[in-house]
Amino acid sequence: MLATPTPFMHVDRVADFNVMIVVLSGVIYVTESDTDYAVHAGELLFLKSGIRHYGKLEIPAGTRWFYAHFTSDDGGLPEYQEGSSNGEYSITLPKELSVPEDYINRLIQLNSSFSSSDPMSRLSKNAKLYEALLTLISIQQASEESLTDKLCHFLASHLDRSFSKELLSKQFFLSYSYLSATFKRDMGMSLGDYHNKLRMKRACELLTSTEKSVGEIAKELGFEDMLYFSRRFNKTKGISPTEYRKNALSRY
């Protein structure tokens, strides 16, 4: 476990070991090959052996994190072939993941064995590390099963503000690219389109169930410009807000 009192850049290297990073506070900026990562508090990232990783941005002072260096037979993350005669199976660790507090507490306990002088504690450290790595699979599965539902609920509770990639990444401790890919896989549309759909649905409800003006409805849904709101509504519904209200009243 490390903490930096001053800003610094991640080392530039091609390591012959894998690296697990779990940030406790602050943020670690690191680039692997051509991909940039910002690892925030509560987030885990793996860097694979044999691939260049380096820093482009300074890691701020006060950042605290765990790291573990480990190797595997194939030079990558531990994998086992499923369906073979000796009963082995295949597991691929997640590239990045948001981890719960109890997992971080587990790493705190694991970290103590690395500095312990007890021979038995030292002998068991590798087994404990690989057990911790395997636990990430169940965390990932639980996260993936509920992540889309959590995103839907979060967007539904934030209809009064513009869509924000940065807010989503901060809320879920995951990169926006990962959130976007997971959501589109499950829902068949982008996060932005889904948020817009919810806002326009709410606009329809307000137009038909209240006497609020179009400007008041636009403001309630986080649109500073009423004309922009009207254009978005027209694009989604094929009709202006005023015409939608008029048609709804005529049907009644």
C-alpha cells in the first residue's frame, strides 16, 4: 500500500509481471499501450505483462492505493481451459472494475501478510492473493447483472439535468466507455438516448396532466432554453409540445 505526498508521473516500463491497482483515494492516471485510464477511489485496474504502460498526467498528491505484482504461466492473467480431461476451466479477470468496501478490507488484511515476519504467513500469501483475484469474478458478475438497472434508475432520478458522462463515471466509479458498452448491449440504445427518452416521456406527462407552460416544463426538465427543448421534443415525438397538448385535449 502506498500514498504519495507529492504529485508524480507513473513509471514508463514494459514489465514482465502483471499489476493489480486498487485506488483508495485520489486518482491514478496510467496509459497502457494507446489506452488512457483514470483509476478513481474504489476502482480496480489490471495492467498486463509484456505491454508498455506509462503516465501522461500527474498523479495528484494524497493519492493512496494498493498494488500487487504477480505472474502466471502464460505471461498474462490466470486462465484455465474449460472442458479439458483434467477438469480445468477458463477464467479471465476483468480489465477494470468497481470493488466494494469489504473487498478493500480484505486487501488490507492481505497486505499485512506481505510485511509479516511469520514464516507461515509468508508461505500463504500467494494463495491468498489468487483467492482474492478469483473473488473478482463473482464481483464482476454481480456488478454486470445489476449495472444496467442501476443506470436506468439513476437516469430516471436525474431528469431535471442535462446528460453528463462525467457524472455517470463519478457515480459508478467506472469509465464511461465501459458503462456505455454495457448499457447498449443490454438496452439496445445509448445512455444519452435513453435519458432523452425518459425526459420526453416526462414532458408528455406534464403537458397532459398539468397546466404548466411549455417554458415551465422545459425548466423543470433542466432545459435552460425553451426553444431547444421544443426542438428536442419535436425531433422525438414528431410534433411540437403545444400541438401535443392540444391533440391530447381534443382526444379527451
